[in-house]
Amino acid sequence: MQSGRVAAVLAVPGTIALDFGILVYLLNAHPGYEVLVCGDRGSADAAALVDIRPTHSLAEADRADVVLVPSYEDPRLPLPEEYLEVLRRADQRGARIVAACTAAFALAAAGVLDGRTATTHWRYTDRLRLEHPRVDVVENRLFVEDGPVLTSAGAGGLIDACLHVIRSDFGATAADEVAKEVVSLPRGAAEPQYVDLPTPPRTSLRATREWVVDNLASPITVQRMADRSLLPRRTFIRHFERETGMSPMHWVVSQRVLSARRLLESSDWSVERIAGATGFGTAANFRATFRRAVGTTPTAYRKSHARLPEPSARTPRTERSRTAGRAFGKAG
């Protein structure tokens, strides 16, 4: 497992308290992060409904491994230049940058998104595309990761984006534990922000997806999934892509990779045994697919993502919550 990482949440003017709270709470839910709330400590946002008080100066964000920007009220209003400079410096040193919803406009204004793919809340995608033509704007995605830069949709998508960051930094088991803490079922980046027509309960494919997860070691084809769903193949594919945002077999591979990550973190099984248990067949196929999906080999992943210490060795949760809570002032 990677050593402790510094996460700086920027208390930007007009911060939306819900997104700010999600960032601080989720990162504090894992003991591997030192969470800083960075901002202009000498100013106050008179219009804010909740008084969010920075615990650290903006300069402290320069030592962060990950810089996170919550959404703010009006994307038409530019952020102060000192905040944009923090983002530019973070980009120059290769830090991970996470922008929630309208914060994509701040990254675009700082030039961080030039030539990159990004998303934002569906209400603002057209505006982001019009005002920042150098950004490749993707619509109706929970979040988009382009290199070290991650942009997300609204509050729901931000939870998924944070879990993705935790999974990348500390492994699938760590992300599972945080997801359980906030009673969330992690979703993939490609899943849609919304559907135009809600899927009727009778056509929900949740039972089929659960069957896949329980039977990853067995041969799984689109036709087998369609048969279990009692749907014609084409109808099944259409419904599946609408529910998950990806093709059936792409989703199956993603579940196999996720299961393999958990086994690499939590067991001493050989690569060959994990390949068989997760449906990859041969170790060579497993290694190649895993490297494409995760960016490293199974062996290297296992070395860098050891299991978390026992709960008794962690910082008590109540104390961590009190520390995070000092970033919030009283309600306005």
C-alpha cells in the first residue's frame, strides 16, 4: 500500500457545501490521507449558507499529492487568480486534480483542461464546450479521467469519483470499505448521469449483473446473459448499455479486473490461480488485460497495495471526524 498522501480540498468562493462535505468526509474515511482545507484564510463569503473555514493557506496546497476542487455556485464568475495559480502549479508538478461539477470551469480557465477530455453536470456541458473549445467535453458521464486530471458530474458522480481515487491510491479493498462506510454502491466512470426514460423494473438487469459477479470463473457470453435476462440479444445489449454505460463484455472484463485486484490485495494466491478464479483463463491473458486496465502488472500491484492495518491500529474515527469538522463554521 502506498504511504500517506496529502489531499488538499480548495475552499473556493461560493463553494457548494454538499460537494465540499463529500470530499472532506470520504477522504477522511481513509487513514492514508492527510486532508487539508486550503483557501484564503483572511476572507469570508458573506453570501454562503454555510461558513466554510480554511484550515490551511493556499500555499499549503503546493505540497498535496491530490488537489480537489468542489463545485461552486456560478460557473460564469471566474475564481480569483490565486486559486487558478494553485491549479496550474499542481498540473505542472503532475499532481492528481479532481474537479466536481462546475469546478471543471476553473480547471478550464487555468488551462489545465486544454487538449484533455472532461465532463461536468449535464446542465453545463454545452456552456463548457462553447466557452472552452480546447476541451473535449464528454456528455452524460459520471466522471472522466484523463491522465492525472479527473472531472465529475454532480454530487452522486463525485462520490464515485472519490471512490475511484481511493481505489487508485490504496486499492480495491480500501475503496470497498469507504463505500460501505457511506452506504454506496460504486459505479464506473462510463455509467450515465441520467436516462431520458427510467428503465421499468421488469427490464432491470441487476439480477443478471449479480449473477455475472457470482460466476466470473465460468465462461460468460453476451448470449448467456441475454438468456438469463429473458431478452432477445439486441434488446439485452441496448438495455445493458443504457443501465451501465458500457457494452456487456466490457463490463464483464471490468468486473473481472476488480475481482482480481481484491484477490491480489487480500490473498497469497498465485497469478495463475487468480487468473482462473476471475475468468481470465491463462496467466498470460490475465497479465495483459490487467496491465491495460490498471497500468501495472499484477505482481507490482500486489506489492504496492498491501492490506490495511487492523482497525485498532488506525486513528479513531471520532477523532478524525472532529478534525474534519473544524473546516465547517456554523450555519449562516
